[in-house]
Amino acid sequence: MMVDIISGWLIVFFTLAIMSFLYKDNPIYKLAEHIYVGVSAGYLFVLAVVQTIKPNFWDCVAPLFTAAPGGQWIRVGAGVFGVMFLLRLHKKTSWVSNFPLAVMIGTFAALRMTGLANSDLVGQLHGTINSLNYRGLPLFEWDKPALINNLLIVGGVICVLSYFFFSLEHRGVLNVAGKTGIYFLMITFGSSYGYTVMARTAVLIGRVADLYTYNTSHYAYATIICAIIIITLIHISNVIKKRAEKT
Amino acid sequence: MAQAQAKFLQKILTLDRRWIFLMVLVIALVFYKITIPMPVKVTQQSQSFYDAIEQLKAGEIVHITADYTLDVIPELYPMNKALVRRLLEKDVKIIVSTLWIEGVLLTDRVFNETSAELQREGKVKTYGVDYVNLGYKSGNDVVMTHLGTSFAETYPVDAKGTSVAQIPLMKRVKNFDDIALMVNFSVGNPGIRQWLQQVQRRYNVKMLCGATGIMSPDLYSFYQSGQLKGFLAGLVGAAEYEKLLNRPGKATAGMTVQSFEHLIVILLIIVANIAFFLQKLNRGVK
């Protein structure tokens, strides 16, 4: 019960403290920001130990030294790589960390390359190659053959690719296609902007919902009281700042 | 007169943005309380999402990847919760993993709330039998591809530290071959794009997604190409899913604020553009 009320107060205080940045940068916002960073780092560290280091390393390596079943020598290699990474912290031994870093970069580059080629290149190309009277396009399924929509997809791809084709001077047909490509891009950016507004509004709705939730007698009107406290503190910090500037 | 007009236009174009913030906040505060029912039109991608879930049979296993954070709770949490509830109602088994740390907390919250709701309705769902939270794992793309080899090797223990060998549901799963459907709730990288790149085509996994509004425009091409079988786009996607389930929730309630906020943004864009062009015109005349 008490924990519930304290949690409510903390939620409201930190919400309003972070929102106060919209007025201007102030010490309350800074305080909230630093606490957030500290808590996140602590939480991340604990989770890394509990969910990664312990089950993936410690629990597999410890049995090797206790003669218990389930020990895996290969996991020692992972531990060695981890230690090699940490040697980066010391100036004289920092070069050692280049080896595990090289393995990581190589692995990720290869994974990403094959993944991108498979999904974003081949998969998307496959999606673009449509028969003009194909009815099965999931987004634009019409009763009649979706000629206009298919033309838009194929035409849009060709025009946008033309805009990014720099091996020939943009004249004639290439110029027209490239300029049309700009309009396709602009429509895409507009749609992204619209969705961004929607997403930001959704975040605000979440905060407003919480502010109302905790502004009840059960939570001792946390929202109103926290708002008054924060406004007062910001005002005091402004006054102190002005006085300091004068002197 | 012309001078007054120029001054007014200048004032509009140099308006302190804090007034806009205040306007947006007031609208949110007012219209969160005064709810005007807004029509929710179900889009084709949301309908496909719904259909894919409804086609699942009891006993089949769904892998949910809760790759989102606390700040996008208003967008993704309602759809996550609605989906989990629907799957448990259908007696579909759920395995959740996350590549974002906060996903562990959010998954626990979803399961706690949903199982409590179902228990009140007389439907008891058991951890380890009906659902499992495998928790967080660092490693992004490597984790994704390794799941294709073995779930148990990638996640030797669940979020509570219990060995997966002791969890009945996990005994039924070796890799993606045993997963009927995968649903990703995505806020960024790692998210749906990486799951599509590393898992969808490589392991031929049927995939759905619930994404934030910002990510959604990118997903249409993957839906059109068939790589995604359906997706929910932001808060409006969640509201559409609630409508399809005939269970209005937090997303539907947020539609009034959303609509009025959009209206004010549209009005501000129009007013600022008119002021901009009028000022340009006036300068041209001079």
C-alpha cells in the first residue's frame, strides 16, 4: 500500500521534472536526468550479471573446477575474450582488446551483410516484381485489377532509384524520372513525419494518463503537489541564478 | 496597416515554441477527460495481423519478442497485452524473449495482469506450461540467429533464473521449426528489421509485428512483399486491434486526444505556411 503510494509520487515527480525541460533547462530536470542515467546503468549491470554472465559463463565454467557435471571448456574461451576486452582499460595492454573486437566486427559484418542481402535486397526486389494486373497485393487489393497501384509501386521504385543514379548526367528521361523520384521521397518523408507526430502524441497520452491516475486522494494528490513543488523550485533556482549574475 | 500586418506575421513566425508545448499539453489534459468516441477504421495490415492470430490452433507455440522500452508503453503495451490475452484465451502457448532490458519488466507486467484477469474469469494459466518469460539477452543479431539453432542454448535459464530444462513448455521447443508464429514488438534497433533480416527468410518464420508510429512507414514495404504477414502501427494500430477483438481498452481511449492533437498540428502547419508565404509576398511587393 505504502510502496504503491511512494511509487506513484516518484512516477509523477520524475514525469514533471523531465517535462520541465520544455520550459527551460533547470536543476530539477538535471537531477531527474542524472538519477535516470544512474538507475539505468545499475539495472543494466545487474541484468548483465544475472542473465548473461552467470548462466552463460559462470554456471558452465564453475563445474569444471568442482568436478560437477555440465562443465563446458569452450565457455572458458568466451571468458578469455571478455578479459581481453577489459584490458582496454589499461593503456599498455589496450592493444590486446583489438583481437576480440576484430572477431566481433567480422561476425557482425558477415551476419548483417547476409541478412541485409536476403531480406532488404532480394526480399524487397521480389516484392517489387509484380504483374501489372496482379490482384493479390495485400495493401492495395481492389475488386478490379490493381493496375494503378502496381504502376505506382514499380514507377516509384524506378524514379527513386533514378534520383540516386549518379553515373550519368541527369538530362532528358533520367532528369524527369529523378525529379519525379523526389516527389515520391517527399511523400515518404511526409508520411514518416505524420507517424512521428502520432508516436509522440501517444507518449504524451501515456504521461497524461499517469498524471490523472496519481492525482487522486488515494495518492494524496501527487500530481498537483509535485507540480507546485517543481514550479517553486524552478522559480527559486531562477532567483538564485539572477542574483548570482548581478553580483 | 501593412506595417501592423508585417509585425503580426513576424510574431506568428517567431512564436515562442513553449506556447505550442503548452497548447499541446492543455489539449491532452482536456481531451483525456472529455472522451468523444472517434471512428476507428480497421486497416488491411491490422486485419491481417488479427487473421493470422485467429488462425492459430490450441497448443501451438508463439514466440513473442518484446523489444521495447518504458517510454513507448502507451503505443506498444496495449497491443502486447491484448495479444497475450487473446493467445492465452485460445490456449496458444507463449514464449517471450527480449533484446531490450526493459522488455523483461514489461513482459512480467503483461503476464501478471493478464493471468490475473483470466483467473478472475475462471481460466487458470500456469507459468512454464502456458507461458514463459525467457528474459533479456545481449548480443542482438547473434542471439537471433542462435535461436534458429537452439532456444535452450541461447537462453539456458528463464528471466527468473530457472533452468529451461525444468520448464515443461520449453521441452517442446528446439528451434524455430517448433514455432507456429513470431510476433515482434519493436521500438528500434534491434527490432523488426533485424528479425526480418536474420530470421524471417533464413528460417522461413511466419512473422507479425507491432511497431511504434515512427517505425511504421518502413514496414509497409515488408508487408507488401509478404515478409511480414501483418502489423499494428502505433497507437492507432492498437486501437484497431482492440476494435477487432471487440474489447476497447487504453488505445481506443487515447484516440480522442490523438485526433485533437493531430488537428492542432495540422492547423499550426497551415497557419505557419500562410504566414510564411504572406511575408514572402509582402517582401516581394516592397
